Amino acid sequence: MFPLSLADLARICGGLLKGDGTAVAQRIVIDSRQVQAGDLFVALRGARSDGHTHLHEVFARGAAGAIVEADGPPRPEGLPVVVVPQSLGALADMARAARARLQAQVIGITGSVGKTTAKDFLAFLLGGSQAHVFAAPASYNSEIGLPLAVLAAPSDSRLLVLEYGINAPGEMAELIGIVRPDHAWLTAIAEAHLAGLKDLATIAHEKCLLPAAVQEGKSIWFDSQTREAAGPECQNWSGLCQQLDPLQFAGGLLKGAPGHWRLEHPRFGRLQMHLGAKHQVATALTAAHIAASFGVSDEEIAQRLPLLQPPAGRMSLHRFGPSLLIEDSYNANPASMRAALEALAQWPSPAPKWAVLGTMGELGPGAKEAHVALGQQVLAAGVQAIVTVGKGGAWIAEGIVQNELSIPVFACDTAEDAATLLGQELPEESVLLLKASRQAGLEVIRQRILSARPRALNAVEEGA
């Protein structure tokens, strides 16, 4: 949508222009530290900071103007502003205007797990920017991230691949009100964000609002487990429902093990994929079938599938010396924890397997029970030692003790403590899993280990 004058932005947002309306904004920014000359700064109020306190800073950096709320502080002299009742609402208004100007179709992706991986895999298989396919950056899927993603899309985009993420009832409807999807991919329905969503039935209802927004004749993709979890919610879908269970469709011809998958696919031929878990292979193959439905040839898909790499922190593989680190610490809930432990159990290595497990965030009143239950399931991963981090980790350790598992358990208060312990105790050759929600900060462990030990720069193993 950009470049755009401040006067035009005022009309789009229904705001009051103060200052030079001819000033032209080149792009939109919400972080004052990232403002460059010609940017439009949107002053948002958050739990930890208020963008209105940085207006003098963004003016000094050369901002073309700012979106501010009526009760904010006085603007710096010379900085044009558009005054609105709520800056977040203005961000949504701009995104709606940008969507209206784009000719692209929107593929919306939601689910309790796997949204970002699905989004990145699909965008890559569709051909990426060279094919005029735009994917939301990182995990831009919230009431802030989704509008920013749409506003960043090039004007010549043919397809937008967007994530829709929620923490509480009502948020999905708000996101759909900003950008209604033409097509929808529902990756999973599982217990996540229970602090706001309360129970599985509420999760199913809220997630299923996205496919319910798809109009007749457009596509909705899901697997059999997700369809079962959706239950009667799928009766509200009018789009073209396509159930994809790609590993079953492949006729059981998936061989190998995590990191070294081999597949003889009836459509895409003989493939090798270096993904960390079987569920990532399933996501990749689902994305392949969706890409094919948008006209990508089987030959192009077969060439691209072996090149897929997961987003950072999602079963990312790092070699250090003779050992392997599996980093899955971007987010965690009971379903993704079990999937990561299953991948660790299947990893084809005689080396000792260690797991660092931390808190699963946003589980609400049932948080302790969920962590203890996970601890009782650790034995199935075949690990030689467990390191727990934080309060959630202590609950996991409690579950391990209750199950009387005869494996060492090292309880640490922080990720820094765990990194120090691993530096002393981790065998020279090992397979190490890091799994927790972001609040546990397990990336510190990855940084410390990879800086302390020789790192093998093998692109196939590295996953980078």
C-alpha cells in the first residue's frame, strides 16, 4: 500500500491529521528502534512499553509521521501525526485497506501446533517471492502481527500465506475481520493456550472459525485427526473440504529416521528429507499437495522438498563435534512435547540421548497436572538423562519421580544453570533435545554449547 501520504492515512483510519498532510510514509514500523527516514511509526500501548513515550526518538530518526491516540503526550513540533481513538484499531484499518488493494488470494493457516512451519514450507514450495508468493514474516499471526504482515506484502503478490494465532475466545473473529482467508489450512487441534482458551472444545470452536470463513468453491485442508477433533464444528464449513493424510497416502513407504528420511512417493518420486521429526515430513507433504493445487508442477515440488528447512527453534538441527543438538524451544504444549520426545526416541544414533525440558506456557489452572503427566511419559523417549528447567521443569521432574524411572534427573532453576551443568555432565558424544516454551529461554543453552564445542558445518545436518 505504501508509499502513502499522511492525509490519505488519516482518511483510511478516520483520524484527525495534525501537521503536514503531504508528508509521505514509505513503510510502517511499531518498534521505535527500527525507525528509519520516511517511516510511519504506530504508537502502540503494550504491557511493558508505550510507543507514545518514543515520539521524540522517532522524530529524531526521521519518521515521516506517526499514528497516535488522542490522550497521548504532545507531539514533537514538526512531526505530522494522525490522531485516532485506538492505534491498534488504526493498524487494522490500514491492513484492511491494503488487503482491498491487493489482487492476491489469501491462504490462511491456523492450528494449535505447526502454523509457522506449515506457512514457511508452503511458501517455499509455491516458489517464494520469485513466484510472487508472500509469506508472513516469522510468526506474525496476532492482532498486531497479522496486519503488519499484510502491510508488508508487495503490491504484485499473487498469493499471501498468512498465520492466524489466538490466545483467547473472540480473537479469531477479530483476525478474520482484518483479513478474511480465501483458503484455509487447519494444522491441528490440541491443548494449547489453555490459560485463555480454557478447554479443547473452545479451542476447536475458535480454530474452526477460520475454515468456516472460507467461501464455497475455495479449499480447506486438514488431516483425519484434526477433522475428528473438530467434531461438529466442521458442519459450518461451506468450502471445498480436502482431507490430506500424506503419510498414509504414501503407502507406508516412508523409511529412515529423523534427520534422514527416505520416501518413495507415488506422485513426487524418490525423495530424501533432512527434517527432525515425522510430523514435519507430514507437514511438508501436505504443503506439497497444496502447492500442486495452485499449479506448481510435480517436478518443481520434487526438487524443492529435499531443500526444506524448519523455522528457527522448531526441531532445528545443530551439529557440534560428534554430537547433535535438536532445538525445539520456540514454543511448547503437551502435544508438541510428546512429538519432540517421540522424535528423540526414534533418532538413529547409539550416542546417549539427553533431554532438557522446561515450562510449557499458557496452560492455565491445569499447568501442574499437564507437566507431571508429561514427566510420567518420559520413559518412552529412551533418554539416558533429563535436565529440567524452571517451575514447569520441576513439575516434570515430579512426574518422573512418581513413575520411579531409573534415569538421572538434574533440576535447574534457570537455562543458564542448565547450560553450566551440561558443560560439565553432557557426554562428549550425545544427542541433546531442548524443548520448552520461549519463556524458559533455552536458546542460551544452544548458544553456550555451540560456542564451547567444535561445530560441524554440514549443511545437511545443520538445518540452517
